[in-house]
Amino acid sequence: GQCDISFPQMITSIVGRKGLVELTMRYNAHINNECSLVHDPINKVWRLYPPPAVMPAPATAIPTESALVPRATHAPVVLARPSMNRVRRVETKVKRPMNCFMLYRKEKHAETVLANPGTNNVGISTIIGNMWKHESP
């Protein structure tokens, strides 16, 4: 199986060498061990290999540039899904009061539904709107 993490040229051109080293440091912290960052010029990728003790077999590509990145000294980085980090806001906003039509619709809705069985909410709203339009001021 594949044991390395490959970073194609499109990614490495964006994050740069510093970004690759940072990714390697974070991976080191995550696995709590040292890994190798190796450039593979044939496939135009950078490969991040776990420590030799973790790899089942030696790498087949012969790298031209290699860097052993030291173990990170910070705590492991744990990336959670954004939905897990959401904090509910305390409801401090005062609700907007209902206007005259909203109050009228609320009062007339139940009786209009009973008088018009099988009519959907769009139809009920249309009927109540027409009733409102024909009310005397």
C-alpha cells in the first residue's frame, strides 16, 4: 500500500518550501515521530514519508533532494469539523413585532383552512390576502 503523502507541484507552488516544512512539522506532531520530506523530480511531487519503522518496504523512487525534519515540540494538532466548533449565540436580538396583516393572517388562517379543505398554504395566503384587501379601513 501507499505509505507516503504526495504534494503535487500545483500545491507546493502555492504553499512554498516554508509551507511544506510546516505541514511536515504538524504531521510529526500528529504521529509523535519524525518523518522525511523528499522531492521526487521525476513525478514533480514532494513526498512525506513516515519513519522507516512504520514503512513496510523501502521507497522505489530515488530522490535527489531530501530533508529530515525534526520532531515538533508543540502539542499535536487536532483538526475538527467546523460544525463541531460552532458555539450557539445567546439570543439577545429582540424579535420584530408582527404588523397588522400578520396579526390578521394569524387570526384568519385556521377558519380559512376549515372553509377551504385541500387548499395548500399558497392558496390560503392568497385567499387571506384578498380578504385583507377587501376589508374596510
